[in-house]
Amino acid sequence: MRIKRLALFIVLLVSALAMLFPFYWSFLTSVTPGASVGKAPNWLPEALDFSAYAQLFEQLDFWRIIGNSVFIAALTTVFQISTGSLAAYAFSRLTFRFKNTIFLVYLATLMIPFQVLIVPLFIELRFLGLINTYWAVLLPTIASAFGIFLMRQAMNQIPLQLDEAARIDGAGHLRIFSSVLMPNMGPAIATFAVFSFMGSWNSFLWPLVVLRSAEMQTLPVALARLQGQYTTAWDVLMAGSVVSIIPMLIIYIFAQRYVVQGIANSGIK
Amino acid sequence: MSAKNSVSRRPRSDAWVAVAFLAPSAIPMLLFVFVPMFGALLVSASSWNLIGDFEFIGIDNYIKLLTSEKTLLVFGNSFYYVAGYLPTVFLIGLLFALALNTKVKGRFAFRAAFFLPVVTSWIAVSIVWRWLLNPSNGVVNTILESVGIDGPGWWTDPVWAMPAIIIASSWKDIGFVTIILLAGLQNINQDHIEAAMLDGANWFKRLFSVVLPMLSPSIFFVFVISMINGIQVFDQVYAMTGGGPGDSTRVVMQQIYDLSFRYGKAGEAAALSWLLFIVIMLVTAFQNYGQRKWVHYAD
């Protein structure tokens, strides 16, 4: 039994190292002098050379690009949590006609692949004169059906007695929503916030289509453009990848519990 | 007292309150999901090129697409991707999940390590794997060379470009599949497994006759999600090969992107996106129909 467990541990260790290796190798390449001409780094670094990072920030206005990504991802998260929790209140706490039908229509939008919408959505936003603005990226993602569903589930878990007590104290819907229910939704909001931020931070196709000029672009779009310019400057390309990965890495380390739980729950009906 | 009674006795309707709470989500959904959804139908029935006049041509775009070899090629490539990607992430994900569903030391750290690639962006992953799979000086070919194998040209070679994309994509998604299957495994009632153990079933027997059937709802979920995402593959193709070399990795989404934003053929692109949507619906319906034969839901 003990030998079996040790063997399992070793297999897992080797697999984990293999899974992590691409991260190590990209970081290593980004700090290896000479990788710009396609020279492979040694397995262990001889010296840490951060000139590729300097090049990235000097030549590409990378701060602006990181700023764009942070700004868009943060606003998207705030929008989606606000619209999601407001809608969740209606579905969880209010009585009105067609409630279930409307909820189903919301859920049905999850089935529509974004790809079907992309051409007409582009035309629509061009008609509104919003191409190459932050709004073009933000508007289509203001409401997330997935978020509404998640928040409604969480709100249904909160006992109705809490609402009743507040109502007796004279609280209206807005007060009950903001000072009774929302403070009790911490874990659900955290889970959704991570997914929302991650989705926006990593999204590529739509920002690629609507953010035309270099100074408006988000990280993934700028990385793709970088690849076009610096085809073989692997140290700069790896530096760019590392910079784009680090923020998500930090969020993941702190919010691992929420991310893993959120995904695990989605698989259990 | 009276306030409480009025709440519970009278069937109330909060229609106007509901309108206020739903408007912030309903208006954007209407404008940016339903309007373009039907807009796509309209555009797909036109010869519009994004700048000229809007001219109706009925189902001509669809006929053109359905009779073109290019359509067959791009759908074939998307399905080729799924055929390589799905079994890879499923089998490796299942092995990882089985290994983590034990009392092995450090299992939480291992789980975190397997999951890490999931939170990165497809573009970063693609760039990293273009370097790992670089035909000259790429670390994979260097390792292969050290054991006497002459590594292929990967993304520069029409034959190996799609496998290169499949390897990179699988690496990114294995952790996702692992978490789903692990959650499913942890939900299995241990009594069934112990009963099988008492019957003298060995590990393989238990796996195939107890564990996998009981895991089938999670497996089904993984298949459906991977299939839907796989048919729509785009980011990693765009960043790793751009559809090349030749048309060897030209998938449906790459074609839609090029048609609309490179050649300005909005009508044809919209028609192709509707075809893609229909194919996704058909595949999902087919999977849903097939699940009755092999998916067992616990009572």
C-alpha cells in the first residue's frame, strides 16, 4: 500500500512538473540574453537579464495596454455583478407574471454562440459610432446570463425571514436588496467576480474586432500584434506572455477556492 | 403586525419593481444579443460587403456555401481539431482526477498546478507553445533530438500544424476537465465501491463497472462542453498558424473572421455563422439523444 502511494505521488509530481514546465520555460526565455535571435536558453539561468521587459515597455506603451485591460476587466466585472444581482433579486424575491418565461429566455442566451452575433454586432456598434472605443467592448458584456443564474441560486439560499424582518422595520425593496441580501452573498459574488474578470481579461476575438488602434488594445490583442512584429524575438514575446499571465496568476492564488469550487459546481447538475 | 399580514395574505404583484430590477440586464440583452441574432439572419440573406448598398439575395449565400469545397474543408478541420482535442483532454483529465481522488500527499498542490494553465489567455498560451514547438531550437524538438528522434516542423508543416494546436489546447484545458471529473468522483457514493470491493472486483473491474458508469453525468458534461467549445475554436488557431500553412488549419471561425473582417463579405460570413450555429445545435441534440444509452443519473 505504501509503495503504491509513493508511486502515485511520483507520477503526480512528474506530471505536475511537466504541466508547469511551459511557464518556467517562458520565464527563462524572457530573461535569457540572446533568446532574441532564437537561441534556446540553458535549463538553468546563467544570468537574469530583464532587457526584454524594458524593450516591451519602451517600444509598445505596454503600461497603456495593461491599463486598458485592467480598466475593461474591472468595469465588466462591476457591470456584470450589478446587473446580475439586480436581476437575481427580481427572480428570487419578486412576484410578477411571466417570471419563469423571462428567466428561461435569459438562460436561452447561454446557448447562442457569440460567433453568430459577431458580424451584425460589429455593424450595430459601427452604426452607433462606437468602434475603437471602450464602450464597444463593454456594452455587449454588461449583462451575463451565467452571472444572473449564479446570483439567483445564491439568493435563493438566503432565508425569506430576513426580508420579512427588514420589511417590518420599514425597509423597501432597494434597502432589502442592498443591506440585507447583498451582504450575505459574499462567496457567490467572489466566485462570479473571478470568472467575470478572467473572462474579460483573456477575451480576444471581440476586442480584436472592435479595438482598431494600437493605444486602445487590450493585452491579448496587443500580444497577437506583438507576435506579428517580433516574429522571432522570443525573449520579448515571452516577456509579453509572462506579463499577461502574472495578474491572473496572483488572482488565482488568492481566489483558488472560489475558482475551483465554481467550476466543480458547474459539472454537478 | 398588520404589515406582516398584508404581506402574506394578499397575492401581490411587483410588476413595476420587477421592471426596474430587470431593466439593467434586459435592455443590453435585447440590444446586444437578440437584435444582432436576427440581424445576422437579415445580413446572411444579403450580398452586403459592409460599405455598399444592402441588396437582398435570398438564400444565395447559403447555396454558395453548401456547394463550396471550402466549407467542407473548414468544417472538416474544426472536427479534426475536436477529434484530437477531446479524447486527449478527457483521458489525461480522467487519469489526473482518479489520481487526485485518493489520499495522496500534496494533492491540493497538484490540483493547483494542473489547473494553472486554465486561467491564462489563449493568446499567451499560443505564443508560448509556438516557442516550445519551434522547429529549430524549440525545447520539444531538442528533447526529441536527444533521444534520437528527428522532430517534425510542427506549426510550419501542413501535416503537423493541427497536432501542434491540439497539444497546446489540451495542455491549457486538462486542468478544467480534471476539476469537473474530480468533483464528480467525490460525489460518488462510496458504498457502491465498497460493495464491489467485497465482491472481489479488482481496480480495473471497479473502474469500468462501478466508477465510470456513476461518473457518466460528469463525463457527459465534459463531452458536451468540449465539443461546443472545440467546434468554435479560434483564438489559438489565429495566434499559432492563422489557418495555415496553406489551409491546413483553417477552421470555421477563422474563415468567418477572414470573410467578414479581411474580405468584407459580411453576408457570406453571417450565413456561415448560422451554419455553424445549426451544426452546434445538431451535435448537441445528437449528444443529448445519445446520452440516454450511457449516462446514468443517480436517484
